[in-house]
Amino acid sequence: MSDLTVGEIIAEQTYALTRDTLVRYAGASGDFNPIHYRDDVATSVGLPGVLAHGMLTMGFAVQPVVDWLGGDSGRVLDYQVRFTRPVLVPAEGESVVTVVAKVGALDDAGARIDLTVSFDDATVLGKAQVRVAL
């Protein structure tokens, strides 16, 4: 890791989300808001359909960085994102989210890894940055 360069891609990953994924996450997190599993509720509040949980998206977006760190999540010093667009999950089939992790900056304390998280050709997490100890 000492030979990193700014702009270098350190990890790429895709994640397929289904309604089953959302139900399992709801059970694990305790977030049973029906916009995450019921089309009628989601559309009644003005949403285009069922949305993936924001924290689920944020959680799996950092996973390629943790994997690159050898599974040592303790080396993640800070992680921040802005939720910019929802991830819609259809009743049938799946939604595929892509994560690209790139070195954004290097300093004596470690590195800033910039994440590009996209779904349906649009960025869903803006200003997604992970500070890591090297």
C-alpha cells in the first residue's frame, strides 16, 4: 500500500439488490419503514417506487475499501457521504449498484479514498469519502 498514487483505483465492486435484500436488511437494522418494501406506500408519499435503505447503500459502498484493507475495518478513520439519489428496487428482478474506490489524496496519516457509487448511470452517493490509516 505504500506505493499508492493519487487517482489509482484500488477496488471495484457491484452489488445486486432485490426486495429480499431489503427485507433482510430491515430485519437486521430494525428499519421497517414501508417505503422500503411496499410500492403502494412509496408512491403514496410521492416516491417513484420502493427505495433501498440509505444506510444499506452506505454500508455496502465502503465494503470494497474494507476488503482492500484486508478486512481490517479498524483502519477506517472517517467515512462520510451525501445521499444524492435513491436506489429504486423493483418488485421482480434486481437493481445493480456499482462502487469504484479511487485514491483521492495521500498524507502522513493515511489516504482519502473517494468512492463513486452509481445506479442506473447516476451517482447515488455524493462526496463519498473514506479516510484510512495505511
